[in-house]
Amino acid sequence: MINFSYKRIEKHVGALAFFSLISSFWLFPLSFHIFECLPAGHDSWLFLWNFWWTGKALFELHISPFFCDYVFYPVGVSLYFHAATPLNSLVGFAVQTLSTPAFAFNFIFVSSFILSGYFAFLLAYRLTGSSIAGLFAGYIYAFSPFRFSHIDQLEHLSTQWPALLAFTLFLLIEKKTISISILAAISFSAVFYTNIYYGVFSSVMVLCFFFYDFFFVKDERKKTVRVWIIFAAASSLLCGPFVWKMLELAGEQGRFIVPMWVKSAQSLDLLMLITPSLNNPFVADNYFLEKIYLSFTAGEKIGYLGISVILLSIYGLVKKRDKLFIFVFAMSSIFVILALGPFLHVGGLVKCFGFPVPLPQLALQILPGIGEARVPARYLSIAMIFISLSAAHGISELLRSNLKYKRIVIFISALVLILEFWNKPLDLVQPRTPAWCRILASDPRDCSVIDLPLQISEEPAEWWKSVDPATDHGWLQTLYNKRTLTGTLSHTALTKSNFLFLLNSKIVSQLSEITKNELTHSDAERELQRLRLTYFILHKDIYLRIGEDKLKRDKAIIEDELFGRKIYEDDEFMIFKRE
């Protein structure tokens, strides 16, 4: 018995070591710069801001982190629809107090790969009894091209929690105990508090598991109903208030409604499932492949499953079609179909004989909460749990078969899988700490800044373009620690009130060229005091893109009408302070 326990421990330690080693290889060169660099990408900066705001709200201001008036001051923004990823942000803040913000990001980033692999391993090992099959499943799930296509988005990389949820739901079906019901509810809450998308998608997964357990598993119905009621009650207690607030805000006047054509454009094309990722260096310069990618929809472009993965899944289903793995295969199919969006896309074509082909996702759009999901393609994150299990089933059946060269076949399968999922080395970026941030941080006053240039249109359909979360403006705010009249948040967090305030402000509308009337000194003084506006941050790189005439105009307005005096300038920034 003791030896068996040691073997079990060795198996878990071995799996964690395996995925840690693989992660250090695939995440090169970040493995050697984990304290000072980030994966380069649009959204990395957003999460550094999240860490900062979570800590500031909870431990300095003693307020809810789900509302922030340090951005879009003085109106403020509810962060329920922002990619706040509360669980990650809380962990990130805790880690950065002991190290650097870059390490805090990378701690969550790297652990998402290790734990995604490990939880998928646990799940596959539980269902197949094979460690090798478990390692295959973990590798497929943690290092899929779809995950690498979200390399800078911590909320979408947090796939470990849906995998843990699936594991606990299988345990719930098998054991039917109260403790596992509560563990499953905790896992479900972890999904919601890291990624609301995955929370919505996991709700569909939970319903499928309940349906399977209630109608297809031979067990005492009373016990089945009891454990699922306990799961539902515990889940409601843990994440119900958060979800209820989101549903309440979803109907708020002035919130932007995502139109159906956007959701359709943010869906997977059917051919994406069999089209290798352009991040794979073996096919990156393939002209034919690039032409195919150009035909795909504008949003998510990478959804490659792997030919070896598909073949292993089919082999497993053919060899052993028991009830459990038919369910697993069905779950793979359900979530892949949901990822295809409300209408079928094939090679960029969205119509057949002049008409769009509707898919089940279209029916989900009428459901409260579930219909709010803007990017159906991300249902693939849930599908990959079951796709990896289906492939693991194929491996386990190969191991049990009488095939003479089965070990060679498994070795070749592993080699092909590695080549199919090969990813180019990560591009890195190092957070900058400009000298002017220290100047602003040393000012003890509770004042505000404005980042320029402003590019806000009078046309509501264009408002979202004025907020670019891809910049590092949010990171800079964590350094100078002042309120800002704009902000770099998820577009879905903002409402019309945020933009109307900017348009109606005499100062902001003047700087955005919405109005061209000269400000009187008294009007300017009153508005500046109301906004507590003290600093103007001019980003030279953006002015270079839109024209230096705009830079000259903004400088003139700041100096002549807003009492600004230049206090700092370098190659990237020009800082003015209101006298």
C-alpha cells in the first residue's frame, strides 16, 4: 500500500516536471528573462494595469475593484465587462509585491501552461488508466496552436480551470459525493473569476454533463439530483453575485450591443480546423497557406486541431465505442460546432446558394448571458479539453492493441504532433520606466492627466476606435499613479456615457478637434479645476502616424489656452504641466 502511494506521488510529480520542462522549451526565450520581460503582444500591458488597480482598490483605497474612476475620470467605468480577470489579478498583485510586475505576469503565464497540461493529464489518466495517454492529452491541450494565438491574453490562457472543472465533473458523475460537488463548484467559480467567456462556455459544458449523468448514467436518480443541486447551490453562492451584477449591467442604458455580424466575423472558419498555424515556422512562409488565411474571417484566425490529433480521436472511437467516450467525442463535436459561430464560414464564404447557413450558435444568442459572448471562436478552448481526451483514448487503445509496431506508431504520432504544434520563439518586450513618470509620481496632489493625441469621432459607431488597449498607457499609469481622463480598457467595458463626457467637455472636445472655438480663460480655468487636470502627456509616436500638424495644434492649445508649461521632453514623450 505504501509503495502504491509513492508510485502515485511519483506519477503526479513526474507529470508536473514534464509539463514544466516542456513549457520552458516552448516559452523560450522568456524562460531566461522571466523577471524583466513580457511576451510581446497587444494585451500584455492591460494585465499589468489590472494587477496595479486590484491592489490599489483593495488595499489603498479600500473600495471594490470592479469600479474605477482612475480611468475616464470623473465618470469612471464599471469593470465587470473589462478583462479584469479578478483571480489572476489578485494573484498577480500578491506576486508583484514580492518581485517585479513582469515576473507576476510571467508567473501566471507559465503556470497556465503547466497546470493546463497537468489537469488534462489527470483527466485523461482517470478515464484511460494510461500515463502515456495522459501526457499526450496534456500536451495537446496546453500547447495547442489556439492557445498560442492568445499568447498575450492571460484571461484566455487560463485554460487550466475549465480542465479542472471537467475533471471534477467526471468525478462527480462517478462518486456522487457532497465534497466533490463543492469542489466542482469551486472549480466552476475559478473559471468565472479568471475569464467570463470561459465561465459562459463552461455553463454550457455543465449542462451537457448534467444531461449525460441524468439520462445515460445508471445510478440512483435521487442521489444524482441531490449532488447536482448542491453543485448548483454552491456555484450560485460563490459566483452568483458577480454574474447577477453582469446581467444587471448588460441591460444598462448606453451599453454597446455587439451586432450579429461582429459575432459572425469573430467565429472560426471550418477550414481553420485543418489549416496549420502561421506561427509554425515550418509553414510560415508558405504562399498557398497565406492565401488561405487571407480568406478567413477578420477575427480569430487560428483554430488548427492537428491532423494527428484528429486521426487518433477517430481511431479511438472506432476501436472502442463505449458510452463514456462517445460522450467525450460528442462534447468535442458540440463545442467545435459552437465555435463555428451563428453562421457557417468555409474558406471565407458565408453563403450557400445565396443564403447563410445557420448553426446552433444562432439559437444561443437569445439566451441571457450566453448570448453576450462576443467571440464564438473561443468555444474552441472548451472543445480542446474533449479533443485532447479523444486523442488520449486513441493512444490508450493503441497501447492495448495487438499491433506489432504499436510503439513505433505512438512514437511517430508524438513526433508528428510536436511538428504540427511547433511554435516560433516568443517575441519579448521589456516594460519601460520613463523618467517623467517619477516626476508625476512625486506630485502628492490627487490630480488627473490626459494622454494625447485624442482620436475620438462624433460618430458613435467609431467611438470604440478612440480607446486602444494595445498601448502601454495603462502600464505607465501604474508608474505615475494619477487619474486619467481616458484609459486603456476592454472596449466592452465602456458605455456611451464615457464618450459623451469626452465630447461634452470643452477642453477635451477642443483637443480632439470636435470643436474649434477658442476657450475663454475663465471657461478653461473652471473646466481644468473640475477635472483636476494638471498634466498633459503627448505621445510623439502616435503623432508621427497621424501627422505632425496635429502635434503643433495641440501644443498651441495647451500653452495658449490651458496654461500649460513644458516640463519634460525626450524622443518619445512631451510632458506639459498646468501652471
